[in-house]
Amino acid sequence: MSELAIDDICLGDLEFWAAPEKEREAAFKLLRDEAPISFHSEPLIEGYPQGPGFWALTRCDDIIYTSRHADIFCSGRGGTNIGDIPQEVSDFIGSIINMDDPRHKKLRNLVSAGFTPKALNDVLENVRLRTNEVIDAVAEKGQCDFVSELAAPMPLQIVCDMVGVPPSMEQSVLAQSNVILGVGDPEYVQNIEDLMGAFMVLYQMAMEIGQDRLDNPADDIATTLMHAEVDGERLTLGEFASFFILLVVAGNETTRTAISHGMWVLHNNPDQKALWRADFDGHAVNAVEEIVRWATPVIHFRRTATQDTEISGQRIAEGDKVVMWFNSANRDERAFEDPYKFDIMRSPNPHGGYGGGGPHFCLGANLARREIRVMFEQLFQRLPDLEITAEPALLQSSFIHGIKRMPCEFTPTK
Ligand code: HEM
């Protein structure tokens, strides 16, 4: 893009997401400055008619406003997908993320007790244990793929433990979530069958685990969900399966992405790495927030207007789709001083990495914060000279800011 023009920016176009990151950043900056709320045509979803288009929100304030007015901007007509898909498919693939209160709240409350800071204290020991096992597995090799061998396994194992997935099924969860969140990248998804196939594998797995927990209750989220009653009725196995899929997919890909981007940005900012290592605990809270702002693992979510309304003076009609671009919110010069600077001491840091607030704010934010912190703490201690040795291979996606591979080296150790 030599002469960038607003009309040439098509956020619904897969080609846009294949362009180098710098060009995309420049496009979002132009939109923020000159057309903060602009209308775009929708991506085509194979097998479904193309929808009417969507409004793109690029400024932090507008995204926070939209997120926090769930009565005006609902999720029940599609949140994960921009394009139109049948309601039952949307319910199936999104569970509570594609639902509105009161049912959203009732289902979310069934599991939210497991994600409070207090409840997570019990999980913390497991996070440490798993992180050390992950490092043990590569320590003697002196080199590895940072993403698949260091960043991915621990968040995967933790969420699988919480939900009740046995270790023998963890690799399948990883493979299917790579497909589900890899839409747009031909390495993972070539057609809609690939995507539906991945959902079906997880669905089958969930049905087996759900049925087993009905018969043999255990101390995990699967048991809680299978035995809970909402409005006097138990969840069906299908509803349980959708919730299960959301938790295992959301709980592993995002944190892996944050850890991978975190290591890459620290590699590119050795002063910030040295600063953090000099006082790990003193900087950890702000550094972890800055990593999530910088990484913005989840690029967007969608809402639908439930009534004629407006956002910052832009008229939005009932039924219009509104897409919140968290990547842009997190680089908004109006909300962040020097937003392109990675600064582990940034405070306040009102980033939208976990969403802009409101009822759908990330359920796993506290867990993710702990996982990222423990991973860097252990990496700094046990593989102190770890260096990234080549540019990361980025996922081609408008939804997940993923890193597929990123080689690293370190002095071998026991
Ligand atoms: C750095 C890691 C993570 C990031 C960046 C992230 C990001 C997000 C975002 C942007 C949303 C949507 C918010 C909205 O629409 O308002 C979300 C929702 C959600 N996240 Fe996360 N997430 C992360 C980790 C996790 C983990 C570890 C879990 C654990 C299972 C999790 C579970 C969920 C669930 C269940 C929702 C749906 C909440 C609802 O609809 O009520 N996330 N996350």
C-alpha cells in the first residue's frame, strides 16, 4: 500500500489480513484518525449468502461504549462471526459468547466461581508444576520451537485439567482448536468441512466427558455444568458441549499467543527485558498487562444493534452489525501515550485485550494473567539466555493474532 486511501481498506477482505503487519497497522491508524467508524463489506462464508456489511469501530472509547451497552449492542445474533450463519450454528459454535442475558449470565455464573482470584489460587500450583514440566521437556535440547514446545502446552493442560479432559485427549484439543481459530489461514483450514470436522471431534469428546461426569461426578467444571440446573432444567448434552468447546478453545489459543508475542517483543526490546528481569515481581503486574495490550491475541468481536442508535454521532440502524477492532483500540493514540512503544511500566493501561468491559468481558482474564506471569518467571530463571532466532510465522487471520512458529535457542541445561 504505497498511497493508502480509506476507500481501499477492506477489513472484511481476507487479502487485507494477508498483508504485512505494518501495512495493516497503518490502515487502522488512518481509520482511527479519519474514519473512526466506517462501513465494510463482509467476508464470504462458503455455503452462505453474503451479509449486508458491518460497521468497523477503531477507537478505544467507541469500543468500550459498545461493549458496555449490551442492551443496545447484543451478542445473541452472532459475536464470533462477522458473516451471517444460521442461528443454531451460531449458538453451537459460540455458546455463551454468542448469547445475551439473562441466559448468558445464568450459564456464565455456573462456572465463574472457578475463575475468581481466590479459586485460582488452587490452580496456581498446577500452573507452576506444568510450566516446569514444559521447560524440563526442552531444557537439554538447547533449541526448540517456542510456540509449540514452550508457549502452547501449559495453557492447554491447565484448561483441560479444569474442564476434565484426560491427558490422552489434550493433543486432539490442541489440533482442533488450531483449526477452529485458524480460519483464514490455508495451513489450517481449506474449506468449511475442515472447520465443521474440528467442531465435531470436540463435540464428540465433550459428549463422552459430559455423560461420564453425569454417571461419575468429579471435581471439575464438566461435573458442575452437567449437574447444574438453569431455570429448573439441566443443560442438554449439546449445550454442555458448546460451552465445553468455548472453554477449551478460548483457554488455550489466546494465552499461548500472548506468551509468544510477549517473548518476541521482549526480544526486540532488550532494555525492557533487562528491566523486568532486574525486578521480576516489582514489574510483573504491569508487564503482563502490557504484553496483552501489545499482543492483542483476539483481534475482534462483533455485536448487533438491537435498536436505531448512534455511536459518537454515527447513526447505526437496528440490525446493523458493529465490529470492535481490539487491535486498533490498543494502539489508539487517544487512549495510550506513545502506543507503539512497548513499555512494561505502562500505567494506567486500559487496554481492550480482554474486551472492552460489559457482560462478556473475558472470563479467563485472571487465569491468563497468572499463566503469563508464571511462564516468564520460570523462563527467566531456568532458560535465562533464551533468544528468538528468526522472525515468527504469523497466523493469517482477522480473528486471532496468532504466531504459528518461532524458533529459539538457549544454553542446554538439566
Ligand atoms: C491472554 C489471554 C486471553 C485473551 C486475550 C482473551 C480475550 C478474550 C476476549 C477479547 C473476549 C471477548 C470479550 C468481549 O466480547 O467483551 C473473551 C471472552 C471469553 N474468554 Fe478469554 N481471553 C484470554 C484467555 C482466556 C482463558 C485462559 C479462558 C479460560 C477458559 C478464557 C475464556 C473466555 C470465555 C469463556 C469468554 C466468553 C465470556 C462471555 O461471553 O461471557 N479466556 N476473551
